[in-house]
Amino acid sequence: MDKYIEKTIGDTICRVHKTRDFTMLNNRFIGSTNISCQAIALLAMVMGLPENWNFTVMGLKVITNVGETAVRNILKELESLGYLVRTKLMPSKETGGRIKYVYDFYEYSAKDTSVPQYDVVMETYTADNATLYKVKKDSHFTVISNKLLRSKKLNLKQKGLLLKVLSLPNTWRFSVAGIVKICKEGKSAIKARLAELTELGYLVRTQLKSNESKNHGFEYIYEFFEIALSKEDAEKKSEKTRKSAKKVVKDLFPKKSKKTTSKTAKKQDSGFRSAENPNAESPQAEKQAQINTNEKIQKNQKLSYQESIRPSAQQKSFQQTFNNPTVEKSEDERLMERYSRESEIYTDIIKQNIDFYELGEWLDCICDDDEDGWQEAEEIVSAIVRQIVSNKPYELIHGQKYPREIVKSVMLKLNIYHVQNVIQQMNEVLNIRNYEAYLISSLYNEVISYNFKRNAESRAISYDVKHRLGY
């Protein structure tokens, strides 16, 4: 699972209150990672059909709103894992002289190793040419509105992903990497489905900025809806979520006013006792008598260690001068202050530009178990910021000197796609001597040639299609 970071506010799944026209589905097949989202959606739709339904490929094509070939492929997928058994009846007097198929759909299959294996009680529902074997719902089930199951606004892929989400606990923490773990589909497919659900109003995904997050980083809050919202309502919901997050951050990190600071200072002053008039209730002698011998030893060891690394008198004088606001600071000290201030500002800008939270999830997802993708993302940001705030007049990019302002301008144009492309390219290169220099040079070239490269690839594909297919 991806690295856990507690979100500022929790994700939300908004379900419809089921009083009528609903279907109870077993969570086991919905949670399967061996069958695709569209296969899950088709099986769920089948389980919600009336008992007198006449099952045919053409009939399923109409209710699923996909092509005949797609329906046949999905049925084969369900058949391969035991969720469907099809029996072919040859022509006879009983079948009207035509070939006929009998369908047996199963809500649970022991062949699917991705779901928990357990003894189930099956309930049988017989239709005209099919039998539905449903799991008796005494636990591990999800109640789904038939309006959602039979909606033609959603395709099977979108519907299957939404069914998975609706079957999850209310405390589930959503992320792209986490959803990929519970689905058969890859990351690109999941991101595409989430974007489609957002466009259709079934998902509101709010991006919190660093000043709106208690982790001081960029994060996404997911809100799924069983009934679609209009674009206006989705925008209002996102704004409400952002306001709630700001309130949480404000309560966690309240700003101290000048009045509060002065009152605190007075209280602290009143708490001091001089040597001439010590506090009678807690004399210094009693406090000293309570010190443990082990603590003394540890203190002596600490002092001994500090003595060995104690700065010289010249360094001490420099630190006192630097921390004393009344003393005029040198040029070096002012440069250090400027460097620190600009580094902090540009770190926030770069994290926002490259969608840091999503980049961290992506890196952590593709890393091995013993590697930290989030730390790698932080190091990438630090390397980029160092290039922006550097006081060197030039930067060497693949042996060519470029003025600092040009390098800075290019680095500020970076987005998550540039960074991901460069990381994937670096995965194929061995024996890199200076990783930071190679990274910066690659990012620079990626930004200045990104659109040209993408357009050139598109033109090449179009030309190849016309050349091969004759149009």
C-alpha cells in the first residue's frame, strides 16, 4: 500500500438512502482484482435484473450500452473465472429447432483466488433461459440503487469502478495508487476513469494547497456520489471542502497575536524568582535533590560530546552577530537569509507546479518495498529549487553554458508530466555519475522540447496510419 499520510479532512462516499428499487450485491466479487471493472459491472447488472429476464448477447448489449464484441469478451472473462457457465443446447423440438444458450451466473466463485475463500449459502433464482446463483446476504454486502446499475449515462468501466468505491468502508483513504491496488486495471486506466467520473459529476476531487493542508503539502480530497451532481453543485461542494480544510488548519495552527505574546511574556516574567527571594514552596535545594544519578551521567556525556564539537571563538562570534538584530549583518549573512527565504518560496511554487502530492504517490507506487518514493520526490524538488536560487551566473547543461535566468525560467515551467517522463528515461540509463546534474539537464531538455516531441510523434503516427491503411 502507498505510504500513509493522514489527510487534513477525510474522503467522503455519499450514498442514496435505499427504501425501494435497489439490489443487494456480495462484496466478494466486487472486490476481485482478477476480473476487470467492466466485468464486475456486467455481473452486478445481471444480478439486479428481473427474474423473468430473457438472457441473450443482444439483450445484454442493449442494457450495457457497449458493442456486441465487448459483451462477448466480458462473458468469456466471467466464464474463465467461474462466474458464468454457459450451456449450448443443440436444435430440438423443445428449443424450437434453433441453437440455444442457457446461462448460469454465480455471485461467488471458488476459482477466483483474489477473493476470500469461504463456505457460502447460495440462493437460486430461475429466469427464462438462465439461473442466478446469489449469495445469501447475512454479511459482506452492498446495497446499490437500481437507478445507478441501469444508468446509460455511465459505461461499464466507469460503473464497475464506482461499484468498487461504494462497497468500501466509510473510513477508506482514497488515492490513485490505493485504487490501483484493488483493481485489475493499471494506473493510466484508473486515472482516466476518475477523470470521467469527475466530468460526469459522480466524483468531486478537491486539491488542497500547502497552506490549506495540515501536512503543509499538496493533497487531494475525494468525494464520491451515487447520484451525479451538476457542475455548479460540484464547484460549490469543492469550495465547501476547501473552507473546511482551512478551518481545520486554522484550529491546528492558530496565529499568535501581539497581545497574546505580550501577555505570555508578562506571565513568564512573573514566574521568575530571584536568588534573594526564592520560591518558598519549591526551593532549589529540593529540586536538586530529586535529580537522578543516571541523568547526571547522561548530562556529563552530552557535555563532553558538545565540547568535542564546540565551535571556535570566531564561529561563536559570527553566530552571535548573525542572531543579534541590533548588529549590522555582513554581505554573506544577507545572502544566506535571501537564499533561505527564496528557497522556501520556490519550494511551494515548484510543488504546486508539479502536483507534488500526486508525484509522491506515483513514485511510491513504482518503488520497491524498501524504497521511499516520497523522499525521492522531496529530493527532486530540492534539486530543482537549488537551480532556481543559485547565485552562479551560468549552469552547464549537457556541456553547454546557459545563463542562470534562462535556466530559472525553464525550471518554473516544469509540470508532473515532464518529471515523470525524465524519471522513466533515467530508469533505462546505467552508470550515471552525477544524478543531480543529469536530472537537471534532462528536465531542461524535456521542457524545451516537450510539445515539439509530442506533436512530432502524433504526426508520425498519423502518417503511418494513412500510409498503411490508405487514408
